[in-house]
Amino acid sequence: MAAADANRPTVTGTGWAAVASGRLPADAMTAGQAGQKGKDGQNGKDSKDSKGADQTNSASQALALLPRVDGAWGSGRLLDGTLVSAVVTDDGRYAIGAVDPAQLYAASGACEVLGEPMPRGVTRALPRVGALVEGPGFHPHLTGRANLERLDAVDASAKRRTSRARIDAALDRVGLTAAAAKRYRAYSLGMKQRLALAAALLQPRELLVLDEPTNGLDPQGTREIRTLVAEFQAAGTTVLISSHLLSEIEQVCTHLGIMSAGALVAQGSVEELRAGQRPTVHVVTGDTAGAEACAAALADLGLTDIATLADPERRGVRVTANPGEHPAELILADLVRAAVPVRAFDLRRPGLEDLFVSLTGEGFDVDG
């Protein structure tokens, strides 16, 4: 009984967040190592020891097929699966879970969520986190309220006696109280997104993770989600949004992190990131002669990077330049004094799209 208890796995977390860890029986590891030595023999032939090990321990045979890795746990073998990931080290320790293998076997560095180390602190951190990933998934034949009741029922950290009050509060917070008795299949896209947010808010959350929350929504639905995000922020909840809709990000976010090829290439407040982007003066004139006069006047003022291009929208010619430290209002006054026929004048700062492209590069070869 003592040996069996020693090999019994320890389970951390609940449901799909659970991770099982422990130590394999000594005879299994011995067989596995012998089998691997046979596989690594000359000319790729199995030794007699390898054949014997494979016949007596199919688990070690499977283990020998896994790729070798080195990381924080030490050297071992890693299974990176779609549903289940596993790590087995050379000294017999293992961890198995329905999670990204990086959470089981960190090669370097550390990760914390709300001050809790991952994955050890997952059971303390996850109840404080709400999420809407990719899109809402509910039973179409059930009402909005019934869907929330089922989600709350499977949450091990939720208190049953407060379920109804919390569901009522979540529905009210996203403006779905009047539609709570309506079947999910009858909801609009905006209502479906709001119900998903309600599901993420069934318990008080310190962190709310939203993946493309406005994807596929019409303008009205987009405004609804944007308003809700602002309300969450005002209530003290940190909202982390993953999105490629940079115009939406610019309207709701205070801080940005830009990813490229799995690496964080820039991080900071919107003001900090945009401060490094130089503004550009745009002057539209009626014809080429006016554009030439404009370019000459801007050069006399000391502006640099002067360029001229057609502006079909305004049926004229656009002149752009780097203003440096020159105030925009003084530039315009000097152009008027120089008798430049100004049709339009603007000082533009590059948007988030320009910043994103400058940091990550174009998505394809725009030059052909």
C-alpha cells in the first residue's frame, strides 16, 4: 500500500484547468531507459534488452517515441497534444494536463497572473479572471438565463446559494434583463456577445480577457461592446483585449502591447507609443504650380522631408513635410503670406496602423 500511495498523482486545479503530477514506478523508468538505449544502438537495430522491455512495458515504448527536451524540470520527454500535454523527466517525474505544454515545462522565465505564479497558483488566480475567447458558445435551444445557470453550475468555485442573484446582476450589467427569457438562437450578434460577457462576469473579476470582442458586429453592436468595456474599466476591472481592429483599440484602450511572431515588440501607454511617431504637415493645393510654390515656401521655413503627390479626392496636389519644431499655425500663416493657394491644411500624427506596420513590417511584399 505504501508503494501505491507514493506513486499516486497529485492533482492541482479543477476541471480542464487540472494538472496531475507525480512519479512513475521505478520499474517503468528502468524499462523505459533500457528500451531507449536499445533504440539508440548502432545501425538502428533493437537490442535484446530493448525487445524485452517493449514486450513487458508498452508505456516505456511509447515514452521512447516522444521528443527529448531540456528545461526547468531537467531533461526529459514532451508530448505536445491538441487536448492533453505531458512531460516525463529522466528521473521519473511527470506532469499531465489539458494545457499548453509551456505551463508544464517552462524552458526559461516565469509567468504570473494577478500576482500568482503559474501554474502553481492557477486555482487561486483563475476564479478572479473572466474570459471571452474567439466567440460565444451557448446552447441555441436554451434561454439566455438557462445558459448562464448551466455555466454557473459547473463552476466549482461558485456558491450555489448566490447563483440567482449573481446571474441577475450579470444580465443587468450587460443590458440583457429584458431578453433573459428569450432563446439564444433568437439573439442578435451583439446580444450574443453581451451574453458571453455576462458569463464572464458571473463572479467578481479583477481581470477580463476579451479576444476580438467586436468581430463581426454591426456598428450598433460595436458601440454596445465599447460602452460595456468602458464601464468595466470605470468599475476597476482590468480589461485585456486581443484584436486586430486597431481603430477600436485606439478608442477604448489606455495601454498597448504589440506582438510580432510571438514576441512583445512594444509596450506602453497609447501616448507613450505614439509620442515617438513624427507628425506630418499635409497641404493641398489646386494644381502643380501651387504645389511647387508650397514646397518652396516650406523649404524656406526649414521644414524637411518634403514630398508631392496627387490628391484625387480633393482634385488637387498634396504636399507633405516634417514640421520639426515649427508650430502648425505659424506654418499656415507663412504659407498665406507667401500667396500659396492653400485648399486644405492638416497636421497628422501616424495612427496605430502606421505604428503597428513600422514595428512588425508589412504582411506581404507591397513592392511586388
